[in-house]
Amino acid sequence: AQVVESGGALVQPGGSLRLSCAASGYPLDTYAAGWFRQAPGKEREGALCISSSDGSTYYADAVKGRFTISRDDAQWKVLLDMRNLKPEDTAVYYCYDDRRGYWGQGTQVIVSS
């Protein structure tokens, strides 16, 4: 059983991407998963986006207004829509299953012209 992220790519500044998080071997609890990231040469940041079971959503200030977390409950996926990407968004993006304590291997996002 593991968490799997996908969707990372090289994108130009101002572009958009959609990341996807799913679980292999079990149904991901989409109310208990969030996104984190780790930029090159830096430690993993605190929570980037979290969608909670009470309907509330948390966004770090750095991504507020540009990133949107959502759930595809039919496919047990957590999605991260990113727009107006900036070079400082370059990082490996990780999904975390808070219910089971699993981290995925990450998906690379590079924002560069």
C-alpha cells in the first residue's frame, strides 16, 4: 500500500498544472490527505493545502489564490490545481495520507522559461 502522486512537469511561469494523489492498494480517504512540497536545497515545507472533513480548506500564504485543492471521491483522489505558477513554486510535491501516515514519493514540478 502506498500513496502515489502524478502530474508534475516542466511549465513556464504563469502556466498551470494539475497534480493528482491516489493510493495504491487501498482507497484513499480524500478528507484526510494534503499536499506539501520541498524546494531544491530546502527542507520540506509545512502543509501547503489541506481539505478537511468539515468542509474547511487550508492554504499556505504562498499559494493562496493560486492553488486549489479538491477531491474526486469517485476515484478516491485528491487533486491540486495550480495556476499562475512562479519559479519559486519549483519543488517536489508530496501527498500525505494523514489517516495512515503515508507519504508518496513525490512528483517534480519545475517552473522555468
